[in-house]
Amino acid sequence: MISLTNIKDGEEGYQRCVLLTGNCQDSHSDSHITISTLSDGGHFKALLILSPGNNNITLSSSSSQTLTISLRYVPLLQTPPLHLAILIAKDSPLLIDCPPAKFGTFSTTHSSLSAAIAKFRITALMWQALTAEEFRLNGLSRRSFRLEEEWAPSTLSSEHVNSTSQVPSSVPKVHLIRTEHTLADLRDIHRAQQNHSANKRDSLHEIFSDALKAHGAPFDDGPVTVAGLILDSHFSPSQNLILAHAALGAHNPSGLSLGIFGSHLTYAWPRFLEEVSSCLTDNTPPGGTVGNDKGECGTMWEACAVGQGAFLHEVGHAFGAPHTSGIMLRGYSPDWVKWFVPRGGFCSKRGEELQLGTSLEEGNMCRWDVKDMLKFKALGQFALPSDAEVDTAEPVFEVEEGDAQDGVKIRCEAGIAVLTLNGGMESVVSLREPKKEVSLRVAELEEKFDNNKPLELVAVGMNGKEKKMDVWKFLSSKSWIRVPGTNIRLIKKAVGEAQSEAWQWAVMLKKRGKQGKLIDASKIDVRVGGALDGAIVYYRDGSSVPCGPWNPHREDNHGMGGHQAKKIAIRSGVDVVKVALNATDSDWWSLRGLRIWLSDGNARGALNCGSDREHVKILTPDEGHRIIGFYGASGIHGMCHQFGIVTAPKDIELPDSVYDMDELQNKREGRSSKRQRISRDDDSDTEDDSASTSEDEDDGYDHASDVDDF
């Protein structure tokens, strides 16, 4: 009995080439299905070329078992197609590389321009069928790009080519693009992409683009996507280089999107549908006259798989896919064949027979990344008539606050299809079951991930829009911080706003010394000039940390100005109790001044407010809290835009781990670097209270009316 596993009788589809998978239980050892072959378990795969309208297809085995199904093909002529083009040098011999073992009846059987055109057509149809089946497997409907077609003698089947009367039919159109560059110029060793000392490794893409635009329509106006084959690629044994070859792709949503690849492996591609199976199971070594691309082409079938798969990788770039996973990360070698044949050949790369299995999903690295499929789905080339209008907004991240709601909320009106944490897929959403809103709890994240290392969250909507962030850094923007492993909450209050690309910092009034001991702050240098530069916290071991960006080019490592700068000493048993900031609105800065008060009544700083107190903001701890540090944001080159306090409950002893929390640090080189000492470099945590608590006089440098009466 013959049965199909991926398609139903009466289905309607929108692409020309369709992949069939199924089973045939037959007692004959030579059982076969037309076009493809059976695996030992009776599993088969076959490619079908459909004609517009109803297609009645009969599958038959050698024991006369048959299955007839009807498929309806509706060409979507309104959608923009993928164009196929071949770049030809002005003096090209119109031949591609081909090893003697592939000559066939004539030496040009697989190496002529007509052979290259036929192979390109079949390869593009295989791309189309694979992509459609991949979308179907992921619950996104059987969808793929349309190929530009023309009315011409068919080369898709050997029956058509060998017929005495070739009847024209609709076939993928291959544009022949002549360039003004000569063969020698294209094969310039400095243009060879795999020549690491070349100085023009990307130039073939530019040459191809220029030639397409010079050719005219449809390449010279508006958005157009092209798969470009370089006819005159050639392996040079003496130089051990593939010349006139580059694997490059670029996406331009408003212009020419082009993915290019050399023809050096095209000899191994099938010319006709009937050759797909034999080309992808041929164990014949190509020999030393052709290039062994990346050392992965030790057999004919591997050369075919690498050539077709790597070219599709570049087409993926043309459609806007970056280097993600699967096809876009060389997953096509050697898993390309899993899509098209049920039984593999000998894999020279692995040194064993390739085991394909019956599932297209299990153990198959030759897949479109889910994020790429969603991007493709949003393109006009992949649109289906049944597609509903989708919200185009990207996912939004929000901080959830509350005793039972500590965490991150992700929202997307189009539906969240993919969530990853440090690259690992979260099962809470999927393409088949997207959600408009998802919450991730902080406590659960802390159990699975180290909060002292970046945690990248990536969210992808069903509209293909993607957004990413560092979870720990994002959570530090909320008004509280929960101490891991406890119920303790640290409260944050600030004046001013962090600007985009700002240096975000936090500096505690204790820090861990080199010997692991906690060191108290000894004084604060308030740096005010015409506006607020920031502050510097000094510790009893002689080290210091800026409330602002580090400056490695300065001996003091902060580079803050401030002609009104003053230091205030923090003696043992004394706390910071109040902070005042002048938030006068300005095009140049958002904070004009800063003044800090201690529990012993001492105060230092300048507010620059004169008698205008309207913009002075006071920050004090909530009832039952005390100030344990500062946080804020500064411009990369100076000036403080945001300054705030971090407070903790008075009646709770804080664990030492608080002072190791990543979001409570000001690190020299991002969140993962170690805080380094500024003033001196020794291994001592010895405290010297008399030496480290010297301070400046509060000698009236600030306007008398803005000192202590706030």
C-alpha cells in the first residue's frame, strides 16, 4: 500500500515544485516510486512539478500498487518572484568546471551553458520545495517564494529534452547577464573570496550588481531579489584556489537584493528531475581537477549538496536572513540530502554511510531558522491569499513589579512566536501556539542563570520583528532590586533620565577588597562645575570608583571636571541621609548641581540654583530604609544626566553578596569585567581612617541660599 505523510488529496498549493514524502509497503526488493527510490523501511521522497490548475498524480510501485491524488496549483502572479541570473564574462568560453568522471556521452554534457541553465532551474525548484515543506512543518502553511518563469522548451524532465518534438511550457527563467569584465579580470586572484590575502574579496558581488543594473529591467528599478550564479568560476590546481567565486548575499528592501555563488560545483547538480536521486547518492570521487570546497566535497553527492545548500544560504541573505542557525550556519553539509532522498550515500567527511532516517525534522541541521522563517513570512515574496493582516509593531519588554509579579513581561500584538534565553529556546511559546503576552519570573531566571553574567533575551513576533536585551541590565532599570536568594528589596530613586547610549553605573558605599573583605567608603568627591560632572567615592583602602564613566587615559581614571568640586568625609558610624539635585531643563545638560548630606549634619556640594529653587529635587530614603549607594547615567564623555540613591531596610543585615551584584557595579569594560582600583595598586585591604577621611572646607563656594534649607 502506498501512503503519503505530508500532503492530502485535494490540497491547494501556490508553488510549482512540491516535495512528497510517504511509505510504500512492498514485498519486492526492487520496489520503486517514480522519480525517487525507497529506503529499506519503505519510506520514499519525490519531487513533483505542477501545472496551473488541477493535477492528477498517480504514484505506482513495481508490484502495481498505485495511489492517485489531485493537487491544485494556483500561481500567485501578484507576488514578487525570485529571479535567477547567470553572470558571464565578455570573453567567456561558456563552460563550467567538470571532472572527467562526469563527462557523460559528450564532454560538455554537464559543463555547457545549456547544462548550467538546466541545473540552475532544477536547483531553484528544489530550494522552493524545501522551503515550502519547512514552513508546513512549522505550522506556517506550505509557502515559498515564486520563481520568475518564461514560456520556453522545457528542460525540467529528461523526457522533455529527449523528445523529438519539444513542446514549450512554463519554466524558470534564467537571465544571462554579460559583464564588461574579462575572464582574466573575474579570475583575478585578488577577487577570489577564499584567498585570505586578497584585497578585493567582495568585489564580485559589486560586479554582479552593476551588471544586473546595466542589463535593465527587471533589475534596475525598485525592490528585486536575485539568485546569481557566476558561470566562469574555475579551480586552479596550481594555486589551489577557486577563482571567480564568492559566496555572498545582501538584502536591500528598497533596491537590489542579491545572493551570489560560483559555478565550480554545478557539475554535480541534477539537470532534470529524474537525476535528483542519482546526483544526491553518487559516491564517485570528483578527483583533483575540480575544487573541494571547504574540504566537504569528497564525493559527487557531497559536491552537489554543498553547492546547492551554500547557494541557498546566500539567497537566504538576499531575503534578509543573518547568520542564525541551520542553513544559515552551514547546516546543509551533509544534511541537504535528507530533504530529497530516503537513502544516503557514503559521507567522506564523516567516513561512514549517511543515515537519513524517516523524519525531516529529527537530527536535521539543514533547516531554516524559525526567526528567519518569520522574517520571510513578512516579505511579499512569501505572502499567501489567506494571510490575515498582522500588527507590525515589534515586541515590547516591561518590568513587572509586585510581590507575586517580579519579572519581565514580553508583549507583542502579532503574537510572540519565539523566546530564547542565551540562545536556548523557551517552550512557553511556539510558531503553532504564539502568545500575545508572556511573563518570566526573576526568581526562576536566577535559579537557571548566573546573574553576574549577561543574560540575552530574544523575542520574535509572528510578524518577524525581533527585539533583544540583557535581562539583568534591563531589570536594573526598575525602581527596586531583589537580592538573590532573599526577600530583601533594595529601592532605587533618581532624578533625571538616562539617555540612549549612556554609561549606566552604580557605586556602593562599601566594596569588596582584593582579599575579599568589605571596605567602607571614606569620602565622596562631589564634582560640580557649571553643571554636574558626577562624583567619586573613595574607600578606606585608598581605592576609588567614579559615579560616571571611567577614563583610562587619565591618571585618576575619571577625568571629571568641576571648579566647585569638594570632598566630604564619611567617618565611621556616619551615613549619607539626603541628596539634592538641580534638574534645571537645558539643551546641554539635565542636571546642574548636586549636594550630599550626612547623618552628622555635614554637607558638601553645589546646586547652581541661586534663588531659583523650583528645579531642586530632594532624594531621601523611605521610612525604615538607609542609603547604601548611588546609581545613574552619564554621557560617554562626561556630564551626569541621571543621579539616584540605592536604599536598603535598616533593620535587616544585608548579605555580603549584595556588593557583588552585577547591577550594583560600575565596571571598566561592561558588565563582565572586574572593577579595578584607581589610586594605587596594592594587595592590602588595610584601612587608614585618618588618611582617607580628609575633606574640603564648605567655605561658601555655593550660593548661600541653596545650602541647608531644603
